[in-house]
Amino acid sequence: MEIKITYNFFLLFLLLMCLKCHGCMDEERVALHQIKSSINSPQGTAFSSWYGEDCCQWEGVECNPSTTRVIRISFHHRRDQSLPELWYPNATLFAQFKDLQELDLPGNQIGGLVSPNELARLKQLQKIDFRDNSIKVGSHLCWGKIPSLRFLDLSTNKLQGNIPKCLCENLRVKELFLSDNLLIGNIGTCLRNMTSLEHVDLSDNSFNGSFPSLPISNLTNIQSVILSGNEFKGRISLSHFANLSRLSYLDISWNSLEVETESITWVPSFNLSVLNLAACNLKIIPSFISSQRHLESLDLSYNSLIGKIPSWMLDNVSKKLQLRRNGFIGPFPKSSQNSSQLSGLDISDNFLSGSFPEDIGLNIPALRYLNASWNNFSGRLPPSFVRMKQLLFLELSGNQFNGEIPYGMTSNMSSLEYLGLSRNNLTGDVLPKNSSLPKLRWLYLHRNHLTGNFPDSLSKSMDLLLADIRETDMSGELSSYLHVLPQIRVLLLGGNNFEGEIPQQLCQMRHLHVLDLSRNNLSGGIPKCIDNITSWTNETPGLNFPWDPWTTFEFNTKGRSYTYRGRYTSYLLAIDMSLNRSTGTIPLQMTQLDQIRTLNLSNNLLTGQIPVTFTNMKQLESLDLSRNILSGKVPPELIQLNFLEVFYVSFNNLSGRLPLPIGQFGAFDKSCYLGNPGLCGPPLDKECDEVLEKPPSFFPNKATINTLLLPSLCVPFFFFF
């Protein structure tokens, strides 16, 4: 009898297994294929790995192991970005998954949903993640009430107007993320009803009106409130949040608010881990902050705080303290305890003074980020920096430090990726001998009194992206000391005393975007291998530039100095070899650099004609060939350069009729052509004869060469628009 029962159970088990032999429901497998066709329309390639009958094993699909029904669809950035149109999926496709709990579709070029109300049929749906798409119209999201919904992320879309009322009907949502959209209006009405909220992020929109203190103070379950980067106005008292005992994260930075400094002391019931009050018109540090003993991050930057930095800040804040651009005075802040556990400290743009603590490496040993730039610190750099083994970022530019760069700073700090010491009074070698910075990616040393040759030790920094060593006192033959820097994007060596030929090694630095060799004593010809630098001929050079907020530099173009930061640095492709003693002709290989936007070869001793092949450089915005010994015509074909804004050929030996004053050339006045007596035609006053006489020969003597090396005076009249 027992054997028979056991046998029957075994048969039942086999039957159940057979029912599940396909691994998922047939109708759900069909629905998934329909979604695949929709997301790939018209010619996408997503989910090419889907094969077999068991759709529970397919990429981006998760099933309940006991029922084999789909419970999670997670398609992250699957739609082919090259497809020309936005994706408008029909919500009916997703409504077929009766047990679906999570619908994650970030980064799929979604423009909205068709029949969004169909999602209300999903009685177990808890999470909707449509972030990083292109949804503009809120009505495309009106799926009605979904009682089970707890998580909604629509951040980084293009939502416009007020928060759609239909979204505010989902009263049980605990996490709401609408950051980085184009939303406006008052948020109080929506928040007032969503009393279950625990986390809300509405940052980087254009919400306006008075700050919604009262609605937020009624959210008794709230843990994090992020409303930074909006247009809220008026005065706000943080005492309104005193009874929010679960609040741990508060960010109201970068609005038009004035946070009141309470005259009456109040005791908050919360213990914050993050408090961001940047640009909140603070004049006094709110007293309640000193009672927050569990702060991980505190940001009081861009306010009007004065006096000394209190020591309790270094005691209370365990990870990141930001006090940038205030009016703090006094010495470098110190913890009242033996050491601080801070990993990030930004005290830049204040009025701090005195020497750096000799024992800074002992006081803040865990620092990974230190920015003390643009203060009045002086004295020598402390050797105890060597103890900061975890330091990644060190920015001390714009102070008055003197003496040599300590050997320990450049030999034992093996984690250092960013070193900024520009605009100080440092002396000695550019980098101490035998330095080793294997992870260095950003190096800023310009405007110091450093001497010697180009630092040989940089050959060990194989990941170096940017080196700004302009306006120091470096000298010697650059070609003898410059090593190939395989990842370099920005190399700025202008304003030094380098001699010899322009190094051929540059041609092996194929990722170069910006090269500045100006204001040196370099001689010889321009390397003919310059077209080996593929970033200057690649149609998508920005893709090869790993931009970062840490990347920033100044560059002279179009007669002005511009500062480039972050992502915008990847779009500048420029060469400046001006104010040297380069000779020979302009190599035709240089005119093949069709992605260059700025080329400055002025104030050299270049001869020969202006190559007609400059017309290959279709992206040129600024071309300066002034103060050389160029001869022949200004090629009339240059009018094909449709983006050319600035054009200098003054003080050469050019002759003949100027290009027709049409297109971009219609904007250049006669000052751009001065010093070329053989030129004629508009915009010059000199008319062209039918038969032009041969221009007088031009043999430069020493006095003439010195004249040629004077700064250019040509400034087009539209420069200052």
C-alpha cells in the first residue's frame, strides 16, 4: 500500500514537472516576443540572445520559481540608440503579465505609453522605473490608481508643466523620483496627499513658489527630501521639520531660499546623515547642526559664512565636508580629537591663511579628496602628505606656497590621480627626481617658478590625460625629454623656454585633443607626421575623451581666453604653436586634420604659400597665420570654410586679389590683412588692376624677424558680440 501511494506521488510530481517543462507560460512567452518586436522597431537588434522555450532564462526576465510566471521585466538601455524615432510601447503588452511586480525600462528612448491605463490591471505591480528616457507629456503616464505601487522613478526625462495629477493619485507610493525634468509649478498639493512617502527627489526642475514646508512636515514617514536645483523662493525655517524623526537626508541647495538662523534654539528629533544647504544665503551656521552627531556629509558651500571653521565640523562629519566659497578666515581647520575620519574636504575659495599643518597626514589620514585652492595659505608643503595613502585628489592651486615639491608627495602617494599646484610660488624641479605617480591622470603646475627639463618621471604615468605646465621656467630641448604619453588628451606647455625642434613623439600621442606649444623658442619645421594623431581626423572625437568634472583648463582662441570644464572639454580640438621660431612651409599633412576647430601658427618664420587644402578643415572656427613670411595668394577657395569666425593673415608677404567677401569672409575687416602691401580688393581700400605687378621680394633681416614676432593686432569687428 505504501509503495502504491509513493508511486502515485511520484507520478503527480512528474505531471507537475511536465506542466512546467517550457519554463514559462505560453502566453507570456508570446507577449515577450511582441515586446521584443516593438522595442526593435524598425531595425533594432536588442535581445538577440533570446532563444529556447524557457523565457524565464531570457535576459532581463525573472519568473516566480514556483508558478513560472514573469514577476520582473528589467530592460536597461536595450533599445538601439541609433534608431531615429522614440519608442511608444503599448501598455497592453505588459498588462499580460498578471503577476508582474517590477517593470524597469530605463534608457530606452521611450516617448510615452500608449493606453497607459492598461497598467492598472497589474494588481501586484510594485515598481515602475522609466528613468533616463524622453517622456514629455504627463498624460502618457496616466495609468490611474495602482494600489500596490510603491516605487516610481521618472527622473531624467523631459516632463513639462505641472506634476500630472494622475501620478499624485498613487497614494501608497513610498519612493518618488522626478529629478532632472522640466517640471514647474507648486508641489504642495501633490505631496500633501502622498502621506506614505519615505523618499522624494524632485531636484533639477523649475518648481517655484514658496517652499512647501507644511506639506513636507506632515510626511511623518519621510526619510529623504531632495529639492535642490529648483526655483523655490522666500525664507524657510528648518524647525518645521523638527518632528520628522525618520528624516536622514535633506537637500534644499541651489534655490532662491534664505534659510533662517533661528533665534530660539530648537532640538530636532531627527539624526541626519546628509545635509546640503549650499547657496541658501546663510550668514551664520544654524545651531542645530552641531547636535547632529551622525552626519556623513555636510555641504554649506556658496554661502556668506564668516569667522573660523569650528572644530566640531571635523568631529561630527564622518565622510564629506564642503565649505567652498564662503568668507572663512583663520588657519587650516583641525579636529578637537586626535584625528578625523573625513574622506573628503573642500575649503576652497575662502580667506584661510597660514601654513598647512605639519601633521596633516596624521590628523586626517583617510582623506581621498582635498581641495584647499584659492586661499592665502603659505609656507612649504608639509612632507606628511606622504602618509595619505588613499588620497586621490589634491588641489592646492591659487595659494602662496613656496619651496620645492616634497619628494614624498610624488613618490609614495601611489593612489593619486589629480595633482593641482598651479599659481603658487613653487621652485625647483617640476617634479622631484625619481618621482612615481602611476595612477596620475590630471596634472596642473602652471604659473610657478619651476625649472629644469620636461619631467622624465611622467613616463611612468601611463594614464595621464591632462598636463598643464604652462608659464613655468622649464627649458632645454623638448624633443630630448618628452616621452610618449599614450593617453594624453590635453598637453599645455606654452610660455616656457623650450628649444630645439617640435618633438616627433607628439605624432604617437594619437588621442591628443588640445596642444599648446606657444611662446617658446622652438625651431625647425612642423612634423609631417602630425596627421597620425587620429583624434584630429576622427569624426566623433568626443567619444574618445573620458570627460570628468575634474577636467578644466584655459585656452586662448578667437582672441580671448576661455575656460573649458567637464563635458565641454571633449569638443575642443585645437593646436597653438604661435610665438616660436618654426621655419619651412605649412605641411600639407596638417591640412588633413579635418576636425580641428582652432589653429594658431602666428608669429613664426613660416614660408611658402597658404595651402589650398586648408579647405579640408571643414570644422575650422579660428585660423591665425599672421606675422610669418608667407607669400602668394590668399586662396579664394577658403570661402568654403563655413564655420570660420576668425581669420588672421596680417604681416606676411601675400599678394593678389582677396577672396570674395561672401559667407564668413564677409565678416572680416581690413585689419585682418594689414602688412601685406601686395593684397588688393574688398575689404581693403586698394583696388585690383587687371594685370597685377609682381610683388617686391621680401628678405627678412634680424630686425624684421623681431618685428615678425610681435603680437598680432588683427581683431575682427564682430569679436565682441
